[in-house]
Amino acid sequence: MAYPSMLGFQDATSPIMEELLHFHDHAMIIVTLISSFVFYTITMMVITKLTYKSMLDSQEMEMVWTALPALILTMVALPSLRILYLMDELNFPNLTVKAVGHQWYWSYEYTDFEQLNFDSYMIPTQDLTPGQFRLLDTDNRMVVPVNSPIRVMVTADDVLHSWATPSLGIKLDAVPGRLNQTALMTSRPGVFYGQCSEICGANHSFMPIVVESIPLDHFEYWTHSMLNNA
């Protein structure tokens, strides 16, 4: 999860987020090289007044400074498109979870079960227990099995919302009357926090998201207990 003065990304918890981190490093290398070259050129122009009066035109140089940016853009675009298609890849998910945004809470429906659905509200500050996080913890968590492909469908009941969990590499718009979907697979057990990332009204900052990833046998026990209490 995030902590004060954090400048980098949260620890990756899904294959998609790992791919996004690799792409970020790849893009930052290219940006750093371009910035260094531009800074060097400007510095040399200021210091030495770079001029070459004997060269009035050069087709070779024009070809280079036209082709090189196109090559660099291709080096950035191809990995980006690969990740974009990976994020939409849904191959036989083991579980489907539907998240519905409301003003100002989330509700979850496990569509593979008949009566497994619940609302998830932020825990008020005065009700927090030791170990819980202010403005982040909820009374009911979205529980998923670890290392299992999951389909997450997101929609909204009233206004625009956005279901975002940074460590999972997911940010999906919740649009009233429309279902958006994405793939989710956690690579390790844990509790992962997110928040609504679309301004949706007065209490927009008070509708957090908590995803808990647990082993499959624990998930089966959780589903049985939830169904028995329904």
C-alpha cells in the first residue's frame, strides 16, 4: 500500500501490474536519454554557439531526424499495445465478481453464487480498531482466491465512479447503464487498498476499496460462511 512521501509505485501484486512497471522503466529510459540529449544540445548552443556555415542543407540529417523519432515512438507504442491487449484478455475465468458503485459505497455480487452479495462501506474513524487504516478500511472486503483468473465487471447505480486498485494495476470506469470488465489475478495473498478515482459527489473520498486475496481452501470456507449467514 502507499505510505507518506512515496514517490514510486506500490508493490506489484498481479501479472498486469508487473508488466506496467516494466513498461514504465522502459519508457523512462527512453525519456531520460532524449532529455539528456536535448539538455546537452541546448547547453552546447549556449556555450559554443554551434554553427557550421559550410553546411546549408543536408538530406542525410533530415532523414535521420525524421526516421529516428518514428523509431522511438514505435519502441514505446508496441509494448504499450501488448499490455493493453493483455488487460482485456479473459480466458475462462474461475470466478466473476460484479462491483457496483453507489453514492457513496460499493456493492459486490459474486455471480457464480445465488445469494452471495453485500455492500461495502468505509469504517468511520471512531469505529476503527488497532491495525485498521483511516479512510481506507471497509466493513466488508471483496475476497478473491489467489492465483486464480477472475473476471471483474464494474458498473454504477447513479453517477460516474471508478474502481481503482493501484497494486493490482486496475482502474476501471463505473458507468451507469453500462458494464465494463477486466481481468484480475493476484500473485500473492494479502490485503490491497484502492479508492474511487472519479469525482462523484460530496463524499467521493469516503468510498474506499479493499481486496483481500486468500488461498483457495480459505476462499471456499469464506463463501460457505457468507452463504450460511445470508
